[in-house]
Amino acid sequence: MREVFADTFYWIALTDPGDPWHSRARSTSQVLGQIRIVTTEPVLIELLNYFSGRGAYWRRRALEIVDIIDQSPQIEIVLHQPYTEFQQGRALYAARADKS
């Protein structure tokens, strides 16, 4: 199975239908077909940071996307800190919806 690296740019474009690269990210995903996606914990942190200042809806949506990524057997997240710390950070992010 082929592997590709997904950076923050890709996840933002895929998540936000208003992003100028959204349709390109979606079509690229479809063209690639069955692949293994590799991303990193810092990329997911950047994704959460990007959407943090855009209001409650986008904060929730970003958390949903990170949960989907985390649960997907086709996506590998390369961690740079213990997983429990990343989970604790996600919980804090979710609990502080009023912060940007």
C-alpha cells in the first residue's frame, strides 16, 4: 500500500469548504484511492490552532476531524510526545471553547 504525508495545509483544505483549496484536496483524496496517510501530532496541533480563533463551531469541527483522523485505521499519527499528553491537550482544547 502506498503512503502519503498529510500536512496542515491538506487537513485545513479538506476540513473547510470555504478554503480555496478545498475542492482540490477532496479530488486529490479521491484520486489517490486506497492509501495509507501519515501525519504528525504537530500537524494536528496546528490544525486545532488554526481553527481555534474561528468560533465555537469551527473549534468543535476541528476536534471532530482530529477524532476521525485518530480513529482511522488508514491514518498513522507520528507522535512527538506521549500519547496521553496529546489526549490531555485535546481535552483542554475542548473544554476551553471560549478561548482563541
